[in-house]
Amino acid sequence: MRLSTSAIALVVGLLVNHGAQASELPQRWVSAGGALSEWVTALGGESKLVGVDTTSQHPASLKALPSIGYQRQLSAEGILSLRPQILVGTEEMGPPPVLAQIRSAGVQVEMFSAQPDLPTLQGNLQHLGKLLGDEAKASELFAGYEQALDQQKNWLTKAQATQKAPGVLLLLGHAGGKPLIAGKDTAADWVLQQAGGHNLATHSGYKPFSVESLAGLSPDVLVFSDRALSGDAARAALFKENPILAATPAAKSGRVFELDPTLLVGGLGPRLPHSLVQLSAGFYPSQAKPAP
């Protein structure tokens, strides 16, 4: 079939317009926030990243990129030296005067919400998908995430039919030093709930751990996140610096589990569903392990 001259012109025009739109999208990205960096990568934008913050540890290839420091303590000079077209981060990113300086230098600054819930995640992914030119992929990723959480919920319903939700405390620390207890309205609380745990902490936000804060609480499970150490070293440091924890039912029964602290930064990230499966297996040991 032969195309008319007008039809050919129309096709060429569409291709040119598509190319122009693609070229208008930011090509040099800096990301401040572990979850956002992971989503940029999942959306096929890793090659556009020219710098990330210290919480952006996954995938491991991101560690080879220039670091812009911690997301809450950014430096305009360090970021601008990378000649970015766009800086993405959440409301955790700052300080505000630095962000203002970056904007005044002509860099597009896009703020996302770190609120741990699905509607927020959906909005974040749609926005990222638009900025990267792949909204269809963003919708696909969200659908898969939602499906994974539905499977998790169904598994929990069956598990909780025969076992009571365990009482849990989540401790966020640094090299075993006095940790913070994760309370309500935090990403950590969302994780515990989705994994089927009952967060024994009743305060909002994060509160410093103390002997008094443990009074009256008998956690069945302890979950710890250490920003400096991992594995056995982190576990040993936690109990060395906070020996009272050794007297808890959780410690006596060996139900002490580690959670990667980068999972709690920048909102809901792509690795969380798998981590929920791992935690649930520890919370409900008598049940068959949930499917990943």
C-alpha cells in the first residue's frame, strides 16, 4: 500500500514531535531519597542519574555514582557541580535555603511525598513516569506492587486465623547506640502493620529508647535497623549498648530480626513487598512462608 504525500507528512510530523517531547525531558538527574532512586531505576532511568544521596544504596550500581551527602543536609555547591537538570526528593530533603539556591540556579526541583500509603505511591510513580517519559511503565509497576500487597494481605488473614498478631518494637539506631523507637505515623509502623505485627509503641513519630519506655512492654518480636552496622555485628552492638533488651521475651526466644534502614527512607520503595514476606515469616513461624 502506498501512502499519500499528506499521510507521509503526518507520520513524519508525529515522529518529529515525539522526538522533540523526548528531548525536552530532563536528561541529567540527581536523586535524594533511597526509595525514589530505586523507582527511577525501576522505570529505566538509571542511566540519567548523575548523583544520589547516601540513602540511595540499591541497586548496588548506584554506589558508583557521585554522592551528594545525606538527604536532609544537602549542599548546593556539590549538587550544582554535577550540572543536573532536575533534583528529585521528598519533603525529607533539605535544608530549604539550599533547595532555593538550587532552584535559583535553574535546576528543576521536584518534591514527592514520603507518606507511606498506596495512593501516595501511585501519585509518585505517575509523576516520575511522566518526568521519565514512561507513564505506562509506572502504571505497570504500581499494579504489580498492589498485587503483591494483596497477596500479602490474604496470607496474613489466613495466618491470623490461627495465631494472634505478635507484639513488636522496631528500633532504629546507629552502631548500637541509643536507638529510636518507631511509633505511629511512620514508614516503620506501616511496615510492621503490613507484615502482621502489632506495634507496641503508642507515640507518634520516633522516640528515644529508654528503660522507662520499655516498662510495661513485653515485645514478642524485636525488629532493628542500624544505619552503621549490619548482620551479627549490628545485633551484638544493640544488646551490648542496651542490655535491658536481653530480658525481653523476643530476645529470650530468639525472635530478633533485622530490617534494612534504607527501606524506611523516601516513602514506599520497590523492595518493601519482599521484605514484608521475610518479616511475616518471622512473625508467624508456624505458618507456611508466604510467597514472595
